[in-house]
Amino acid sequence: MRRAARLLALLGAVALGYLLFRSSPREVVLVYDLSGAPGARALEVVLRRGDEVVRRARFEAPAAQVRHPVELTDGSYRLAFRVERPGGALQGERALAVSEAGTIVLALGP
């Protein structure tokens, strides 16, 4: 009986640790690839999880690739973007999923 109680307590602790680990933020670098939108003057991004805005940023005179370090929990996100360029603004959305720390490259061209 005591053995079963110890085993149950151990399994409960492992399950709790797993849940806490998954809910902690991960260091993620979002790389916005603007090579498909040459001459970009500015980039605006809004990152949402469901209806909640998680991050918002604006980059003036962006390079062909913009690095955006963020801390995100595991899950699915939507990135809305607007690229201001000489021929007119380019807007769109991209889906992304976070399941580990690392780099995610998002092509933001047409």
C-alpha cells in the first residue's frame, strides 16, 4: 500500500513538472525575411495568440532580414504584418507554432 502511494506521488510530481515546463516561456527569435519586398521603409508586426496581442513592434529602415527576440510559451500564434515600401504597403498574416526554443524564419514577401 505504501509503495503504491509513493508511486502515485512520484507520477503526480512528474506530471506537474511536465505541465509547468510546457507553460514556461521559451526564448524564440523570429526572423522576418523581407527579401521579397525590396526597398522596405518600415515593418510593423503584431503577434497574437487567439484574440490576445502578445507582442507588437515597428522596425524603421529594416534590413533584408530582421531579428526579433521574444519569449513565448508553447502554442499557435498569428503574425499580422505591414511592410511600407515605395510601390505601396504590403500586408498579410502568417501562422506559426512554438514548441521549443530556437529560430523561426517567416517570409513576408508577396
